Amino acid sequence: MLPFARVTIIGIGLIGSSIARAVRATMPTVRLTGYDADADVRAIATRIDLFDDVADSGGAAVIDADLVILCVPVGAMGAAAAEFAAELPAEAIVSDVGSCKAEVVRMLGEALPGATIVPAHPVAGTERSGPEAGFATLFHKRWCIITPPEGTDPLAVERVAEFWRRLGAEIEMMAPDHHDRVLAITSHLPHLIAYTIVGTASDMEEVTQSEVIKYSAGGFRDFTRIAASDPTMWRDVFLANREAVLDMLQRFSEDLTALQRAIRWGKGDELFDLFSKTRAIRRGIIEQGQDDPAPDFGRTHE
């Protein structure tokens, strides 16, 4: 038996369009409705036949839904939910895909008092965005972290978990605040570092932009991929998860200072020990199937 028969997706970007494609591939009898605040995006979704129906308002999109998934930037969650609050069926479950959870729980709770809210975070994505960027296998063998607020109906939580299992995801349960600390170090801080490194390179007067592009070695090149991520989404993530991000950033700054000191004073053994430890982390990520062991991230070289 399917966990949901009628699914509405609010926000038709990379994640929203990938969910639609994955549902089509794995649960073809589910009726899919989509809505995006941008009329041009709605037109594209209609043209590429992503949904059974593309609504022209949030309220119309949810009117007969039994699962509503908000796939909008974190900062827009409250406003997007408020738009359809009056039309939301009493028995519907509301979820989301945001990468910080405590603030999402607060915003959705305020916008949808009395609604059943089961936040989720599929830890998957690319640097691309828009309805045409999605693909059905985006969530395959990736983690989806479910972060139900205390007291949430266990059956509702299990239905959302089963939905993501059907899309190919591995499920983990976390408290919203714990999720935010974990993601601050594994996702948010790396993005912040990538934005900073790429920004620093572009600002260096003695290095021209053409040289930065022409001589991008593997490390810098891979930072640029992360730094190409959607600016609206990441602005909202850093503001919504500011406490955890600032805490991790302080710890990173202290570690960076220690590394700077080791380089300055020629402490080769200290550098070697650190680099050996980080290689082990990389091996663990590959062993758990979270990345490809192919050299140079599987790139082909002519």
C-alpha cells in the first residue's frame, strides 16, 4: 500500500522536480500536483509534463492533498505555508526539504497551527537549479533525515519515512536542533569555506580572473562547484542556522590557526598526522557508499 495517494510539491526547483520525477518512476499511481510562485517556472513544469496538475496558487495546490512537501528556500517556508493554510485538509501531512530544521519547525508551526508537520531533509543535490535540473535518481542511496517535533504522531512520521524509502533514500531520525549541528559541520561550513575561497581568489589583484579559471587545479575547481550553488537557498540556510554555523566556524577558525602555526614553525609531523587522519575520513565516506572511489571524482580525461 502506498504511503500517500495525492502529493503536492510547493517549489519546483532541483529538489521539487527531482521528487516529482522519482515519484513518477517509483509510485506511478500517485497523483502529483505542483505549484511555484514564479509563473515562468510553472510554465516550464507544464511544458515538460512534471505533474498531473500545475496549480496557479498555493491554496489550489493543496486542496485535496494528503502530503504537501515544501521545496522552497528556508527563508520562504513561513510565507509559502501561510499562503495555503486556509485550504490545507485537516488530515494532510506537511513536510519540507530544508537543510536546517529547528527554524523550519518554528515557522511551519506558526503558519499552520494544528497541522501535522513532519520535517525532512534529503541530503542530496547538485549545483544546478530549476525544474529542468531534476532527475529521478537524485535520492538513490542518499540519506533523508526525518526530524519530527516532539509529540508528532508516529504513524505520520512512518508514512513520510516510507515515502522517502520508496524514492530510494536511506532514513535517519534526529531531533531538529541536533540535525542543525550535524549539518553545520558536514554541509553548511564547507559551503561557507567554498564561497570564501572562490571569492578570495576573484578579489586578488595580482591574479587575474582568466588565470584563476585557466589554472584551476583539482582542489580549487571542486570548490567552485560547491560555490555555484543556489545563492538564495544558501543565504537563507546561513541565517536560519546561524548559531550552529557560528559555533562550528569558531572551532574551524581555531583549528585553522593551529594549522597556520604548524606551517610557520615547520612542524612536519603535526601536519602529517592531521593529513593521515583526514584520509581515513575520506575512506569511511567511500565505504559507506556516499561517494565514488573513482580517481578525480570519476571525471574522464581525454
